[in-house]
Amino acid sequence: MPVMNVIQAVNDALRLELRRDQRVVVLGEDVGAFGGVFRATAGLQQEFGAARVVDTPLAEGGIIGAAAGMALYGLRPVAEIQFADFIFPAFDQIVNEVAKFRYRSGGQYPCPLTIRAPYGGGIKGGHYHSQSPEALFLHTPGLKVVVPSGPYDAKGLLLSAIRDPDPVLFFEPKRVYRAAKGEVPEGEYLIPLGQAAVTRPGTQVTLIAWGAMWHEADQAAREAEAEGIDCELLDLRSLQPLDIETITASVRKTGRAVVVHEAPRTCGFGAELAALIQERCFLSLEAPVARVTGFDTPFPYTLESEYLPRAPRILQAIRATVTY
């Protein structure tokens, strides 16, 4: 199997779907002739033409509004928002229109739209190029939210997202765009939305992470192993739909849980996970559910390393949870 990074895996998935399904259309700022600011769409306009890989004006509300119309009329649009931080001009379209079409039409008009966006910190982008806004969209019924951590998952999950009958926000952790590499099968394969992966079996504490934070949690788990602590690591991959069954089974086995995300702590998705674990695993818990997160501040530029939940901070939470 070829070795790819996340950018290459995303590009491969888009190319496969554009070839397979004439309804698939890619649109966004600089996605065509330039190939995207991160080069995720490189070469696609040259192969499929400007009518199917569309350069748009710099207007996120217009991009999503146009893509929603395409989806309602039978196309399968994949809209790129250049950075997740720029998604907010389209927030009204996504939350008040895209998420509600199936409901407001009694199921007659689903909106099969995929919205791709590079997200998260790790590239010294400061507070306008580093945010992790997943919780804002997870609070909106009708939207699915997916965050891959590596190239294998990125390709399989993106293919599933494009084929899904409902709108999917596909957040791509740009910190690992080129840093995460792995074998990726040629041709198509699907990873079902709503299916977490147990990437490291363990018995003493459950680590839950997604996106770039999975890599930090994995590093922390390996360091904990050297101290005699056996961690089970879950990569959620899909935040909505959520694989609560895998989470519950793991925490009931280990009796402890540490949730890791780089978004700010207050009202982050870790709070919802902690509540779900408490509701379902209360009698199995040996310690409070711990959260290792970003801080309740705008994303910093100079203090990025201190803001992000790195492996040493995760390891501290693992030790505290195991010895509680």
C-alpha cells in the first residue's frame, strides 16, 4: 500500500469521488487553479474542469449558501472553508438552514453537503488561524461532525461523509496535515461515521481524544506505560454521531477516564463526554473524569506550546486519575 500524509489522503478521496459520481462538486476559495492553501485540492481542476472544481469569491456565507442549493437540487457538493476560523460568516447558513432542511421539509429535502475545514493549532497561526470550534456545531441538531487523526482515517471517513445523506462538517487537523503518515489502501474504502477506534488496549485508565490530540494522548500513553500505567486509548474519529457504546465499554473496564481536546475547557465537548460517562458508568468509576484541554483564552501565538494539551500535561492527568 502507498504511504500518504493527510493532505494526500484527502486529495485521493476527493479525486475518487469526482471520478465515481458526476454529482460531486468541489468549491471554495482557491481550491481550483491554485489547489487550495494547503494543496489538498491540487490537480483536481485540471482533471475535472472548472465546472466541477469551482473557485469562489472570498465569501463563506455565499460558499455555503450556494453549496446548500446544489445539495437540495441533487448534487453532492464538497465545500472548503479555508480555515475553520473563517467558518463563522457562514454560521447562519450552516445552523439555521443546512442543519434544518431535512426537518423543515419532513424528510423530503435532505442536504447532502460536506464542509471541509482545516482546524486547530500547532502551526503558529495565532487566534485567527488556530481555533477548534467543534462544540458550536455539536450543539446543533442535524449536523454530523468528523475529525480524523491520520491519513487512513481521513480518506475512509471523507468518502463516507461525501456519500452521507445529511450535512457533515469534516474538520482536518492541520497540525498533522503532513506530519502524520501511514499506509493508505488504493481505491475506495469506507469508515462508517459514528465508529470510534480502540487504538491502544489497556486496563487502568481510558484516554479519549480526536484529531491532533490523539497523537499527544498516544505519546502520553507510551510514557505512562514506562511508569507501569496501562492506558486504553480511544480515537473518537466521529463526534456526531458519537460511539458511546465503545466509550462506555472501555470506561466500565478501566474505571477511569481522561478526555483530551485543544478547544477551550468551558463548554468544550469534553464536558459533554464527562457527563455521558458519569450517567452511564457511575458505579464503575474509581475517580472523577479528568479533562485536559486548551485554556479559556483566545488562542495565543507566542504561548501556543503552553496552550495546547501536550503529552506532559496529559501524563500528569493520567497519574492523578490512577492514584486518586
